[in-house]
Amino acid sequence: MGDILRLLTRAQKLVRTAVDEAMTAHGVRIGQNLLLEVLWAQDGLTPGELSARLGVSTPTVVNTATRMESAGLLVRRRDESDARLVRLYLTEHGRAVEEPIQGARGRLEAYATATLTAEERRVLETALTKIIERMTDGPDPGPGPVLDEAGGPGPRADG
């Protein structure tokens, strides 16, 4: 026990670097690919809708969208039925990068998991999903029992 967070952090750094390199080759910065993936599935969302789907703050979406608009990946338009709302739409360039980015992403995932069996990939995906769901609820690192290697009670962290 105790190595999981270190391993998750190391894996995340390596994957993030590889994803950043793959996206940069197509003129997309890290983080922008996440907005693109949602907009490829459903164009014309508001920044608030995007932030809810991605689990990030609305200001983060707005700042990322501003950079993406400057790069010619999307445009902002007022909602036709409610002028208070702004919707984000992909440009032709934003749609054109979908195939190469999805291809690069698929190749990267295949490379990263090449040494895993199909069952190991399934277990990894399930475990990571559970960790994400748990941490989305909010970390609780406060005092309490520490679990030993078998998952049973170990010495207390608070003395």
C-alpha cells in the first residue's frame, strides 16, 4: 500500500506528456482536446454545459475556448433564442482535426496498454473509474485508521 498514488502520478505525467506531443503536432494544446471531444459529439454547447460535462470550472472552459478561438478551432455565437447565452461551435478547422487527433489518441492508448491483456485493460479501466468517482466526491485524508497491506486496520495515522 502507498505506491498507488505515486504510480498514478507518474503514469499521469508520462501520459500527459505523450498526449501533449501528439496534440501539438496537430495544432491543439493540452486541455483543448477535451473540449474538442465533447464538441465533436455535440456542437454548440455553452461554456457552462461544457464545464459540467468535463468536470472543470466555467472560467477554465472560457479561457480554453478563447485560446481555441484564436487558433481557429471554434467560434462563439449568441444563442438565437436567448441572447444572454453564448454557444461554442467548431470551425471547419476544428472538425478537420478530429480524425488525426482521434487516430493519434488511439495509437497512444494502444501503445500504453500493449503489455496488458484484455482482462487487465478492463480491470484497469474499472479501477481508474472507481478512483475518479471516489475522488470526485472529495478527498478525505483526515485522521483515521490506516489500512495494512491486507486492507485491515493498521496503526492510526494520528498517533
